[in-house]
Amino acid sequence: MRTAATLLCLLTLSLSASPQAIRTTTVNQIDQYAKSIDRIAGRRKEPDLIIADVSDYETDQPKWQRFKSSAELETFRETTETYTIANNWRAKGKIVASLFTIFSPSGDWAQYVTHYFRPDGTAAKVTTEMRTFNGDYIIIRNMYFDVKGRLLKRTSKYLDLTSKKPKKPTAEMLDENSEFYKAEYYKTVVALPFHSLTKTNL
């Protein structure tokens, strides 16, 4: 009887929990998952897959190329710069993290877009970090998704580029749809623009 009463009490509590509480729990779980992937990546000397867009900066058509190592990519960049680089990490043969590094020829800004993928290939979290000399800002945004790609939560943080302390954003910085500050990201592994190059036998 006591066990049945306890179960009934737990069921009542779970049914009465607010959607916000349930969502927060999910987001916390995603953060823990992302940290576990960071640990995996941190233990590797090299990313499992190194891919870069070797097309001209002004072209709208990317040309993705896979490199055997960071050293091979750096040698390539001595003669041909690559303004978008994607480092990828695998777990149990599947891509679980993809970090895009994007920058301009002038070097006045750089953007980092980190994807954390679930084992089923869906994005659990995407973190974007823009570093720009335009106002000397670091803009960090986190987006959390469920398995159907629906947005669970979005956060934004604005820091001073030099001191790394919180900094009040301008109206321009707050505009997440700005063509400059908007980050391109992918909700599934198969949507990655270089997915055809991720096969292990290439």
C-alpha cells in the first residue's frame, strides 16, 4: 500500500509539473550531454574529420575538401586561404560534434558555430560565438532543440572583446536576424553541407 501511495504521489507531481520545469530539465540534460562530447573532443589530438571550403571568398558556391590532418590543411592554406573550416568528432562511428570556424579576409570578425548531435543525428544544441571589432563585442548564443528540431530554448550573452566582461548590446547587436550576425547552422548531421565527404572510407 505504501509503495502504491508513493507511486501515485510521484505520478501526481509529474502531471502537475509545469511545461517550463519539464523544458528546463530537458535543457539541463542537453547541457550535460554537450559537456560529455566536449570531453571526448578534448581527449583527441586531432579532430576525426577536417573539412574546409576551398572556394574563393566572394563566390556563393562552396567547394568542400577533406584533409587528412591539421598539418595538411595548414600546408594548403599557405597558398590558398580557407575562410570556412569544419572540425568534426565522432563517437561510435557517428558524428557527434561539428565546429565551424568562419572568418573574413580582413580579419575584423570571426564566428564559431558548434553543433552537438545526438546519436540519431539530430542536433541537441548549437552554440554560436561571434567575435567582432565592430564595437568590440563577443556575442554568444545557445539554442536547444528537441529530437524533432523544435527550439526548446535560446540564450544570448554579450561581452567586451578585450575584458570578456558583460557589455550592454546595441540595437544592432540585438538583431539576431542581421545578415552579419546571423549564423548558419544545421539541425541534422545529414544536412551538413559536406555530408557526402564524411564517409570513413574516403
